[in-house]
Amino acid sequence: MKQEVKSVAGKEIEVVQNIFDENDRIALETKETLENLGVYVVNIMGAPGAGKTSSIISMIRNLRGEKVYVIEGDIESDIDTVKLKELGIDTIQINTKGACHLDAPIIQNSLQELTIDKPGILFIENIGNLVCPAEFQIGEHIKMLICSAAEGSDKPYKYPLAFEKADVILLTKCDLKEFVDFDDEFFLKGIRGLNKSVPVFEVNAKNGQGFQQVATWLKNRIS
Ligand SMILES: Nc1nc2c(ncn2[C@@H]2O[C@H](COP(=O)(O)OP(=O)(O)O)[C@@H](O)[C@H]2O)c(=O)[nH]1
Ligand SMILES: [Mg+2]
């Protein structure tokens, strides 16, 4: 009996591993397709309300001269897509209807709806969730983690994978730091324990502070 349980568990691990392998294969295919079109892909991860959409808008304002595309991932609604389209940004919406993250097949399918006529940057706003999006590649060149001061300075300790996998971190809502007892030292110590060299930018989407530096970093990274 013990043997049987063990082998069932072994089979489950194998199936899950196959799903991850297939996902990574499709993600690589997407990345190569977009690279051939001159498109650099940024996977934006973060909790609901962390400031992902606001950060995308603020980055675009500072990326003058660059063509930008956005894929908005949400469980339901097209609120963010409407907002971005009103600003003249080429955006398409994905609704996962319950799934807590985007994966490579979803992105590959959705690309059929996006007209890419110029090289540029594609921001993909992942589902608001600090856990699952970090586990799935979707065809990105880099993962950008958005974490707001309002979430508290202990988040690197509680959700380590997202901080470990991030290529760049934006600490948003820095204007709220003083109201939420944000502990900079504790926050940074948590990040450095997981990810020694990841750049951390402090930003405020209310007045645009910090986003020029993010845009410059992004342009350097692309070139
Ligand atoms: N005070 C403050 N509020 C912000 C900032 N960035 C975003 N917000 C607000 O936070 C809320 C959620 O922002 P949004 O960009 O929609 O977050 P998302 O769910 O991660 O895409 C909105 O009400 C924004 O106006 C910021 O830097 N400072
Ligand atoms: Mg959003």
C-alpha cells in the first residue's frame, strides 16, 4: 500500500514537471518570435492594487520615442485596458476567468490579436497575485516586480519567490511610506537575502517621481 501511494505521488510530480517543461518551451518560442520583431518583453508581477497599471502608464510617459504595447491580464473586467486605450496605448485584454496567473500558452494565443507593426516594448501585466505568476515564464525577457509601500516592509520574507526571481523591483506608493510605518532597512535586507544584485527603484505614480530613472534603466537593459 505504501509503495502504491509513493508511485502515485511520483506520477503526479512527473505530470507537473511535464506541464512546466511544456510551458517553458512555448515561452521560449514566444520570446524568440517577439525578439525577431524587435520587441522586448517585460512581465509585470505584483499583488492586486500594488500599482502595476499606474506604473506602466508612468513608465510609458518616460519612454518617449519608444513604441509600446500592453497585454492586460485580469481575472475579470477590462477596466485597465479601457484606461490604457484612452491614453492611445495599443492594449489587449486577457480574462482568465479564475486562473491566478498568466501562462505561456495564454500569451501565445493572445498575440494573434495584437498588431505588432514596429519594434518596441511589450508590457504584460500579470494577474494581481504575489505567488503563482513568479512560477510561470510567459515569454518575457525580464520580470519586473511591483511592490507598494502600503503592503508593508515584510513582503520579501513572506513571498520570497517573487523577490528572488525579479530582475528589477519597483517600490511604489513611496508617498505613503510615512503613513504606513514603512521600514526601508528591513525591506532591503529581505530583498538582499534573496537577490543580491536586483535594482530597486523607489517611485511615486502620483507625481511621477522615480520613473525617469526606471525608463533609463530599461532602455539601457534593452540596448
Ligand atoms: N498614493 C499612491 N497611490 C497610488 C500610486 N500608484 C498607484 N496608486 C493607486 O493605487 C490604486 C491601485 O493602482 P493600480 O495601478 O490600479 O494597481 P494594480 O491593481 O496593481 O494595477 C489606484 O487607486 C492608484 O491610483 C502611488 O504611487 N501613490
Ligand atoms: Mg491593474
